[in-house]
Amino acid sequence: MSAKHFINDPTHLVQTALLSIPHTNPSVSCDLANKIIYLRPNGSSSSQVSLVSGGGSGHEPSFASFVGRGLLSGAVAGTIFASPSAEQVRRCILHRVDKEKGVLVIVMNYTGDVLNFGMAVEKARAQGVEVDMVVVGDDTGVGRAQGGKVGRRGIAGTVLVQKIAGALAARGASLKEVSATAQLTADNIVSIGSSLSHVHVPGRSIAEAGDNELKESEVEIGMGIHNEDGSERKTTELPGLVKIMLSSCLDTSDKDRNFLDISRNDEVVLLVNNLGGVSVLELGGITNEVVEQLAKDWKIKPVRILSGTFMTSLNGLGFSISLLKIKNTGLGSGGSMLELLDAPAEASGWSAAVSTETWKNRSSSTIKHEESEDDEISSSNLELDSSRAASALTTALNRLITAEPDITNYDTIVGDGDCGIGLKRGAEAILKMLERSKKTDDALVFLQNIIQVVETTMDGTSGAIYAIFLNALAHGLRQNSPSSPQPINAGIWAKALESSLQALSKYTPAQPGDRTLMDALVPFVKALSKEESIEAAAKAAEEGAQGTKGMKASLGRTVYVGGEGWQGVPDPGAHGLAELLLGLRDGLKE
């Protein structure tokens, strides 16, 4: 790998790269504080469904340089190879793109991206915005056995989903039509990548090459776009490599990797993507090899061939192959996948050039955002006793803080040791909010005050899960709010909790039995729905958490971090949640 860079400060690198984009496309602007590139409003154009995407930096031109007319409306960037925060995405959806006809979020299947974008989607829905989300997982380098519940990773095939959906949105289609077409496209793509070496991230220390580094003659097949190891290493020349890669995508006898049946009678789009470090000359040779093998070995002649740099892994010395099976969208004239793929897009990262008219109408790419962007907290007709609620929650939070040493100890054994500290940090912040905030007898306002604290103080996967669940709970309360004021009861809480549990399932495959906090949360919700008793629900959560002892994890960091002794301790996330719920029970008794 090469560890030499012209810009070695990763923060400065990401920021200046984002600032460069409006220089090359005057139709977009940069919100640098939130690392958002978004389409500038055009008074002469009618409203359309907005497309939002994004992910970690390091994949350019995806996603920021795909913002432009006919493609994305907004893109949100994280730091290098790290998901942007839910707050960044929320601001993009609510404040940077047109929401009138709805918003479609397209995200690659990585846990951080799915959770943080999903949290923002639920937050936007709670504000009354019509939002759909499509998750793309096209990588055949991850088979069924390895992918398990998480599924395939999203790689370069994602750009085909974005292009087709963006063109359809530009033609005035509804959110339902754009979302369905994007999902249809995502369901009919298979991709795989390979690389001659891993990449070096600017700003990181340079470790000596160890056993993990590829040898001079080796190629890694199935390598991810975040430097992840591939599925196998081979010593082979380009023809042999392409043969293996195409077989991974097309061999119907490989039951572990055959995700899509493509025959010689199907119309197919081929995308050969540069992972960043392959010369244009060499990529041409690679593309020719792929095209020839498709025709010779598989009798497939692509109806469209795209070759270039679309989704990179910094300067990765590799390439990926994506195959899209053309399907009937059912949209009639002008709405076929091929027509939408061929439609012009005015984005600097796509092949279409920016028009002369746009250059003539260009203006300053720097726009000041002086208006208040804090969302108003919505009210409801659900009343609660604010003093009793605050007292009960205080008891629960203090019990959670007291349990922090045990949670940290458990997480040191089975994880990376930060679960207890994260929960304690969130609990202490909510306690401060309860002391300082204005008292309210509105259950929805009370909950939204808590959500604001959780979103800003709790990070990581557990923080995202709590925030998604609570945002969905707020949406559930809004849906169950009566036409006139009335006290909230256990039945209303149970209905709202059931809907929020359902919403959470869209963003994580975790279920009871996977050794996660779901082992405590699901029993709590089910018991509350059945018996409308906090006593019974808290007991069910406690039993669920204790039941994780000896349970083998199938999701989360415990799968590959857990050390000796995990059989004797409960899942730290489940235990922490159970302690909170037990404290809530005790507080309501007082």
C-alpha cells in the first residue's frame, strides 16, 4: 500500500474535497458544518421527489459528486470510511432538500449507515415528512453463510440504483413509484470487487506490513470498499481473476453466492468500476477482458457498458464488476430502466456534462444559513403527570448509573468495554435535562425532550438503536393521540411501543436469541401489551436479559470481539436496558 498523501490531515482533506464540488457544478451548494452537498433551489423548476444518499468519505465521486439535476438531491458525508451521524442526515432531509413530494433515502447495507440514516428517517417521519428508504446490498463477495442476518454489503452497484431513481424522480414520478423502482433495481444487481492491496487512510499511523498484507503476486477477491478483507486470496493473472469474479456473480450452482439468475436472454447492464488506484489505461484492458469473457463463457452481451470511476476505496488498487438485470418497471413510455439510465444527469461525478445554461446562471456557491433550524417540538392531546413521570425516570436513570460498573465489566468480557460508559453518559445528560427543562404535562413533548438528549449524547450502535426506537415511539404516540385531551395510559404506551418495535426492525435484524438488547426490549413490549402492567413488563425484561447468559451472539461486536468467560455474563446492552426498566418500575411505585 502507498502511505504517501498530499493532504495528511483527514479532517482537512474531507472538508476541502467537499468545498471543491460547487466549483465544478454551480447547481449545488455545500453545508460544510454538516458535511452536506445539496442541490440549490431553482425557482423555475417544479417540485419533485428528492433523493438523499451518503456514507463515509473515501468513496468519491460517490456520493457528493452525484448531487445534481437528474440524480441526487443531497448527499451526506461522514469522516473517512465512517457513517455520517443521524443529525447530519436529519438536517439534510428536513432543511436541505425539497420535501414537498417526499424524500427517498438510498443507503448501502452497512450497519452504521443503516442505523444512522434510519434514525434520521424516523425523525423526519415524526415531523410529518413522507420518507422512504431503500437499502442496497449487491456484493456477492459475501455469501449467505457469512452474511447471515446482516446480508450482503452495498458496493458499486448502488450507483445504478441512484441513477435510475434520480432520473425517474426528475420526470415527476411519485415517491411510491420512485421507491418501488429503486428497490426493483437494487434487487436485480450483483457485484464483486478485487484488489492488489489494502489502502492507507490519511492521518493513521503506518504499521509495518504483516501477515495480513498481500504478497506481491496475490490478489484479494471480494474485498469491501472500507478496506475489509475479501473472501479469498489467489495468485492469478487478470483472465483467471475475471473468471472467478464473473462466476461469483453468475454461477447458479453456487448456492451460497447465487443471488440472481441471469441468462443469455436477459438484457444486462455492465458496470466496471475503478476502486481508485487503477490507471485509465489499465481499466480499459480490464473492461475489455470482462466483456470478452461475458460473451464467450456466459453468452451475455451487455446492452449498456459503463466503465470508469464511480465508487472508490480511496486509492484502492482494484476494480469491481456489477451486473444489472433489466426488469420491467411497469411505468410505461419513458420509464424503463434503460431509458432512465440513459437520461442526462447534471452531476460532476457522472458522465453527463454540465449545461451551458447552468454555467450562465451560476452564482456564489457559499450560502449563509442564518435562519433557525431547530425543529419545533410537536404537542399532542396525551396528558401525563409531569412530576410523577420525572420522578420515576430519575429513579430509573440513577439505577442505570449505579449499574454502570457491572455493565462495563460485562462489555469488557464480551465487547469493547464502552457500553456502560455510553449508557451512563446518556443517563446523566437526561437527568440534567429534567432539572433544567420547562415542566410539561404533554407526553409527546416530554418524550421529545428526552430524544433530543439521546441523539446528542449517545453515540455508537446502541445510541443509534435507542434514538431510532424513541423517534418511532414519538411517531406512535402521535398516531394514537386522541382528538381531545385525555390522560395517557398503559394501553396507549403499549400500542406506541409495538409500532416503534416494528419500525426498529427495518434497520436491524436483531431479534430475541441474538444476544442483544432486543432480548430485554421485545419481552418488555410484549408483556406490557398483553398485561398493561409495568411490573410484569419489567420482570419480562429482566428475565430476557438474564437469559442471554450462555447465549452465543449472532449480531454485534460480540461476534468477533468476545473473549473468555462470555458464557457466564449477560449481554451488557440487554442488562443495561433491564436495569433501566426495573428502575422505572420502582419509580412508578413510589
